[in-house]
Amino acid sequence: MTNFAQFKDLFSIPKGTVYLCGNSLGPPLKSITEEIKTFLEDEWAKELVKGWNSKGWFSQAKIIGNQISKIVGAPTNSIIVGDTLSTQVFQALTSALKLNSKRKYILTDNGNFPADVYIAQGLLKLFKDKYEIKIVDPEKVTETIDEDVAVVMLTQVDYRTGRLHDMKKVTETAHNFGALTVWDLAHSAGVLPISLENTKADFAVGCTYKYLNGGPGSPAFIYVAPKYINEVEPALFGWHGHKSPFDFSLNYEASVGIDKMRIGSPSIISFAALRHSLDIWEDIDLSELRKRSIVLSELFISELDKLSLNFKLACPRDPNMRGGQISYICENGYEFMQAFIEKKLIGDFRAPNLIRFGFSPLYLDENDILKAIKIIDQVSKNELWKNYKNIDRKTVT
């Protein structure tokens, strides 16, 4: 049985702060400073360019991918790490379209993260409008899938509301109609039990800086189902994805297996931080973590209900139908969130009127939730949010 109290002490969070924003950026481990220092002194400074061989830098994209595979239920050597999430969405979506090129539609929902939709919109231009995008309500995805849909592209957990898609049901429906799936796990990896293998997902992508705590802008990952890895052709012919990158041939020959999805040189400093952050997952039972996350979020909702505020729950009441976050529709939501943050309760705001709170049991417990409720009550009763009515909004909300 996982003892979550032992993990809380591992994280560096400012004293007195309640951090309910892991759905946006996870906090660092206290030991990360020493880990990066060791990397700088014992690897980069000491080995210099030799580190690509002596410290195995070149192979880390797959090694870290296998660490993530255990968290998202993927087979060994089916995930590669590197580049940004948008780049991985591009790789996954183009690869899926090439496999299903005779069909017309990319199907997504209006709860998908906008950046993923932007990638799809850009592809329409690239393919000279050969494809079209269908954007529907989340509840209508399965009923919209038909023989004309090439790819169903969804974020498993709605970034706004926290609504959770049934990955197995959607994937099964897509396959029944001959469509492929691309799943974005950015808001679910590290807070939900996931099994890409058992749900028979075709492609998946995800970031590592939210619930996996890899650090701001830490590298993203891409999954390709083993049944397609030999058939799939990446859209971006990357140097590190070449069969023999150091032959420096001018003709591209794809590597074998998941390595073909590599593109360019990754940030090895970021890899050092991410690898260290992922080490703690060896001792975490994701099913137990999910149960704890639900306990914490249910406590938050029940206690907030007692305050009788003008906050409307935007996520499903049923905890099994949402991910690791809670969202509320809140008039003057930006101002409320700034007041919360001033009182050391950190969540975030999403336009036009959503305030969001994330619940990771790795660094949160019941006392944190009760403290958060007290801060919300204080800000509301004393109308402290009004102090932020006429200020300019910050770039990142």
C-alpha cells in the first residue's frame, strides 16, 4: 500500500503555500537541485562532448520513454521522449492520417486543448484541404464517428472542466468504424491509471511538466502502438530518427522501432531533471493514487459547497467521470484567483470565466484542502478579489 505522506516531504513548495496547480505545472523535488548540480559537474563539465557516449545521453530518449511506459500502461520500447508536445501532436496526427489517407475527417471535441486543434488546422493547409476537421461537444464524439472519420484526436481530460473521456469506449468505437485514435495525455498522465495497451490506443502524446513534475517546458513524449511501428512513417525526418545518424548521409533512412519518431538533439539537462522526477514512480500504485485524488477533490467540493458561494461546478459531480482537477465557473474568476494566490492558495484561471484546482496526492493532504477552503472563504467574505478589478491581466493566467 502506497504511503503518500512520505512523498509530500520530497517536494519543494514554499512554506504556507497550498499548491493546487499541478494540472498546469508540477512542483520540483527538493533533491532536484543536487541532481542538476551533479549533472553539471560530473557529466557536462567533466565529460564535455564525450558524455553522449560515456554517460549514455544519446540513448536516454528511449530509456526515459520506458519509465513513462510504466505510468501510462504501454509496452516496453513503444514511447520516445523529446521535443515539445505540439511537435509530438504533429508527428502522431500526420502518421495516423498517412495510415488512413483515404478518409476525410479529423474528429475532435471543443474540450480539446486548442494547441492540438491548431496543429490540425495547420495540417489542413499542408495537405491542401484534403481533410476537414469536425469539432463536436465531448458527449457527442462516439455518435459522430463514422466511416468517413480518419482519426479521432482527443485530450483524455478536458483542460477546462476536467471531464474525463472513456478511452476504451471511444477507441473501441473508432476501431469499429475503421478510424484511428490519437490521445493527448497531458492532463491525465501521473494522476490517473492509464493502459494504452489494454485500451488499444493507436497513438498517444503527453507532456511531462504537469503531474509528472519534470519542470517548466520539460520534454514531451509520443507513443505508437507496436502493431503500427514498422508501418508508420514520421512526417518529420529527424536526424536522430535516422537509421545511421552519424553516417551523415544526405538520404533519409528511418530507424527501426520507436526510434524513428525521434527528431533532433534533445535537451539533456531537461532529461536529467525529468529522469530524476520519474524515479519516484517506481513506488507508486496509480490505482491508489487515483483513489486518494478523488478523496481530496471530493473533500474540496463538499467543503466549498458549505460556503454557498456563487461558484458553479464546471466538472462532473461523479468523480469517476473527471480527471484530477476541479473547475468552477466564476464571475470575476481572474480577480478571485489573484486574491487566492496573494493568500498563498495557488490555482489558475482560464478564460473566459473558469478557475481550476488540481489534486495530486503526492504533495497534498486533507489539511491542505481545508486550508484552501479557509482562504477561499476569507477572500469571498472580505471581498478581497475586488482589489484586482482594475489591474492588467498577467501574460500567463
